[in-house]
Amino acid sequence: MACKRGALIVLEGVDKAGKTTQCKRLVDALLAGGRPAEIMRFPDRTTTIGKMISAYLERKSDLEDHAVHLLFSANRWELVPLMKEKLEQGITLVVDRYAFSGVAFTSAKPGFCLDWCMKPDVGLPKPDLVMFLQLSPADAALRGQFGDERYETKVFQKAVQQKFEHLMMDRSVNWQVIDASQNIEDVHNNITTHSLNAINVAQNRPLGELWK
Ligand code: 2DT
């Protein structure tokens, strides 16, 4: 019998919600439980496209807003063959940001609608589970200053949060909202429970296509 596929698990949320920490904790917990798992993050700044995105985020270069949106999407598409290969090998992928960040961040800019922003990512591997780490702006502020990269301002993050809320109304995606104001351990346990469920369900189902 062919090996059972891994699950595609995505963590999303506004800045300071603890996504990166929780992705690492989740992968460690899955590995400790004997389940193959790997971490991925978008943007993946190591590829040629990713380096262009990184320079843009660090304000070392300027790119037109539509163009950079398409680069973020291209950065996901270029990794699709690798993602599929890993999932087929039974490896669960824990992904720090995905197309939802792509849509939420660009559509928070003036002159963009959700519909246009979603188009380039239609057909990407569909996550089996998307956890949104929910954190109020007040709680985020308690976790320290924002960094110096593009988008790291209170006003923009608030607009992004509203766009995520729109995206979460889409019932075709398995969204779970996680209260990220709890302590790291409680958030981790919550995330692990949802992930184990998703891994069990995913192994008997084909990988879907996002927004199709
Ligand atoms: P971090 O590397 O700190 O997560 O910040 N972004 C991300 C977009 O605008 N579009 C996308 O498609 C993705 C994946 C969110 C990366 C910054 O890039 C933004 C914050």
C-alpha cells in the first residue's frame, strides 16, 4: 500500500501573534510523537524570487504593488512541486504564512479588492487546516515594538486583521481560530490537538486545490 500523505497545515495571524514560535513547537512535538514533519515559511527568502521580496520588505528596493503581489504568489508556486513531493512521502508540512497573508496584506492597500488578490493563488495545494492566531492590537502592543520592515505599523496591521476576518468567512477552508493571548504552552497544546485531527483526516483524502 502506498504511504499515507502528510497534512498541509498553515499558521496565519497578525504580527506578534507567535506564529513562528508555534510552528517550531508544533514540528518538534510531531517529530517527538513519531510523525514526520517539516517547517516551511512564506515568503521563502532563499530563492531568486524570495530575494527580490526580501529586498522589498527590507525597503532596499521599491516594487509596484501589483508586481510584488504576483511575486509573493510566484514564490509559493515555485515551491509547489517540492511541497507535493514531501506530502506524498507522508511528511506533514507546517507552514508559517501562505496565500491568506498574501491576500490580506495586499488587499489592505488602497485600490485592491480581495477577488483580484486571490486569483493568482487559485489552485495552490489546499491546506487541510489553517489556524489563525488571534491577538488584539492591545495585546500585540504589550509584546513590544514592531520592527522596521514594510507593513510593520499599527494602522496597517489593523487593516490586515480586517481582511483576514473576511477570508475566514469562507467555509471552503478549514479555519480554526486560536486565542494567541494565552501562554505559549496552552496555545501550543491547542494547536497540537487541531493538527493531530487534521493529520488523521488528511491521510485518507486527496490533497485539495485552494479556492477552486
Ligand atoms: P515575515 O517574514 O516576518 O513573516 O514577514 N506577506 C507575506 C505579504 O505581503 N504577502 C505574502 O504573500 C506573504 C506570504 C507579511 C513577511 C511579510 O510579508 C507579508 C509580512
